[in-house]
Amino acid sequence: FKNHQLPLARIKKARQPIMKSDEDVRMISAEAPVLFAKACEMFILELTLRSWMHAEENKRRTLQRNDVAAAITKTEIFDFLLDIVPRDDSKQDEAGGTTGPAGTTTPSAPPAPP
């Protein structure tokens, strides 16, 4: 845990909103930012590797936004990101729908009236 890929100062700065959001939290131990940094590194590594696998499946060497979106869609542990990361809905299947989580197909619907 001594080598940090993410700057600890940035992690420490991110804890301030957490402390302000819960009045029961008065202090955060010195070890907590180190653990948060390591957890962030592991999260980024896992998401990047799964995104890279999607890019390789499509015979590309450049990671694209849709690779990250596909990794999130295909991996249950990233379900909390489904509403945050937009999917590339431009690719539709033959049935006229888009492929959603777990390979389900959602039919295309006309846009809602204003």
C-alpha cells in the first residue's frame, strides 16, 4: 500500500463532502484515504480490463466509450453505473430494438411528446 497510483491529496479532498453529509462522522482515520485510494485503483483496473476485452472482441486497439458502456452492462458488479454511463443506442438489432443488460432486447419506442 505504499505505492499510490492516485494522489492521496485528491482522495483526502474527496472525504470532505462525506464528512459534511453525515454529522455523526467527525474524523476519518489516517489509514482510510490509503484504503480508498487502493479501492479506487482496483475499481479502475477492473473496469479498464473488462472494457479492453470488449475492444479486443471488436478487433480494435483503441478503447472507446461504448467499450466502457458494454463492460458496465455485461458485469453485474457495475450495475450501479447503468444510469450514469450512457449506452450507445445507435446500434440496433434486427428486431428493431436495442440490446440492454444481460443481452435482453428492448423494443424501440417513439420519442415521448413534449
